Amino acid sequence: MSGSLAIIGLGPGEARYLTPSALAALEAASDLIGYGPYLDRVPARADQTKHASDNRVEVERARHALMLAAQGKAVAVVSGGDPGVFAMAAAVFEALEAGEADWRRLSITVEPGITAMLAAAAKAGAPLGGDFCAISLSDNLKPWEVVTARLSAALAADFVICLYNPISKARPWQLGKALELAATIRAAETPVIFARAVGRPDESLRILTLAEAIAAAQTADMATLVMIGASATRLIARDGQNPIVYTPRSVTKSPCATSQGRT
Ligand code: SAH
């Protein structure tokens, strides 16, 4: 089959965060597919066709991309951040697995991008210097009980926890619940980062305590990445500047001994 499919990470925002390899893959495409706001970030040439879609129809969008590639097009599917992190790459492979046998002969590549948690961590200092994990708070694709079970396990294991999809108009309460759950295991003064629109002109970084974060949960939105520190995560205060947030690389105590919960 002559068609190809590149699944491309655009990074968190501005074009300077796009890798040269991802840029080359975008330039090689005849057809660009993605959620409207992500596609808007790609300056397409007159000879490239953009197919914008709604955010909720990922597998349908993936099938569309595979069908176009099977017709011989050079298709690029774009995602914000990294396409493999809560994004289109898994949707494409889900569609490939369930789809036409012929599609498996296509050339399919994944171009990595800077994911939100890495962009946010770099702005804050080095909060991911120790062990960490990422959890999507969206319960569109999994039951909320799975989210809380994973969150509880990660809190007990003393990971730094990055929360993607923390809140939306349709899901207004999940972040508050997640932070309240954290406060049953982590100390009230644990650093929590609200990193919003990192790498974009309206970027903001708020460094709060866990107690403050619970009170501020409703001020987060869909463009926010929330990071809950581990027990060793700490601040280096600086006059007139944001403190630096970092997690030391070395751990000397077991998670059970280091948790400083209220209960
Ligand atoms: N593939 C994307 C994540 C998609 S899930 C990536 O790798 O970054 C969407 C969630 O990612 C948002 O709800 C938010 O939590 C986070 N996110 C994406 N871009 C962001 C940015 N520029 N700043 C902060 N968080 C962002």
C-alpha cells in the first residue's frame, strides 16, 4: 500500500516546542486530521487538506485517517503534547486492530511530542526528579472507581502524581474529590502545582499547598495539568520569583514510613 499515516505530537503549545522530526512529518502530509483547536496550530499549505473534527469522536477520526491512508494519501493525525499520552495514537491502533486487514500493510509512524507534565515540570523546577505517575481524571473512558483505586495506590506508594483532564464543564467535581482523597494520605502542606496552558501565550503556573489546592479546585480547567507532590517534594523560596519545586532523586524511607497523612 502506498499510503502512510503519521501520528504526530504537536507539543504543549507554540511551534518552538515542536520537534524537527514532527515538523518534517507534518510537511510531508497531504491530509491533516485532528481536533479543531490542534489543527488550527498547524500552518497548512494550500496543497494540504485539513479535516477538523470534534474532540469526542477519536476512534471515528482514527478510522477516517486509516481510510484516507488506504486510498494512498499521506495522512497526519495530530494531537497536543505527545500523541501516545491520553491521545490519538492509542485510538488509531484501536481502529487498526478492529479494522480492515489491509490497513496493517500501511506505513504507520508515531512522532513524539513534549507532553504536558514534562512541560509543566520544567516550568516549576524538577518535581518529577523522583518516581512519578500520570492519571487521567476523565471518567469518559473508565469508571470513576478505577480512577480512585489507582489514585489511592499511587498515593500509598508515594509517587508524584500528574493529573491530566482534571476538570471540565461536564465533569466539575472530580478534581476536588481527587485532592480530598490525597489529603487523607499526604500532608496539608504538600506542594501542588496547577500548570495552565503551558507553552502558550496565556500560560500560568500556580504553586499551592494541598489544602489551598482543595479550596482552589474550581479554578482549574481543561487546559490545566495538576501535579501533586510526593512526601519529599519541596520548595526553594526565591525573592520576587516563583519558588522552585523539586523532588530529590534519592529515597531513604519506605512509602509507608514517609506518608504523613491526617488519618
Ligand atoms: N496528549 C496530551 C494530553 C491530552 S489529555 C499531552 O501529551 O499533553 C488533555 C489534558 O492534557 C488537559 O486536560 C490538560 O490536563 C493537559 N494539557 C494538555 N496541554 C496542556 C498545556 N499546554 N498546559 C497544561 N496542561 C495541558
